[in-house]
Amino acid sequence: MNLYWRLIAWGSSTLLIFIVHFWLGRKRRNLDLQLTEFIILALGIGSIVSSWSVVHQVLTSKCVVELMDFDIITLVLGAASVTWVSIREIYNLFK
């Protein structure tokens, strides 16, 4: 996955979740989105996209497999943990 597609995935995901947040906030009469909340949202989605891009590179590149050998498991677990923390922080925005 090249940089162009990662940026499109990051931007469209951020915009989609921002629209969902605005739509749910309108139902609850809570339309206020602070700058810090938007930064948490954008960075969380960016970290999800980049961590799974790393996983994609690990699983498809023979050079990385030869270079890292058993450390690939640690890299995939790190990407999963970054995804988990980011999803949890994004979920906390909707509470």
C-alpha cells in the first residue's frame, strides 16, 4: 500500500467518523467538538491506518520476513495493541 492510498484511507476515515460524531451529537443536542477531540480522532485513525500498513508490509515483503524472522510476531502484536488503544480512545469520544 503506497502513501497515496494510506492518505486517502486516513482522510476518508477521519471525515466519516467526524460526520458520525456530528450526526450522533445532533440527536443528543451535543454538537460541540473541541479541537483536542478532533486531534484525538485524527491521530487515532492515522495510527490505525499506519499500523495496519506496517502489518501489510510485513506479510507481503520477503525482505522484511528474512530480516526480522521471529520479531515479526512482536511487530504484529504491536500493531494490534496500537489499534486497540486507538479504537478505545475514539470510542471514548462518543460516550
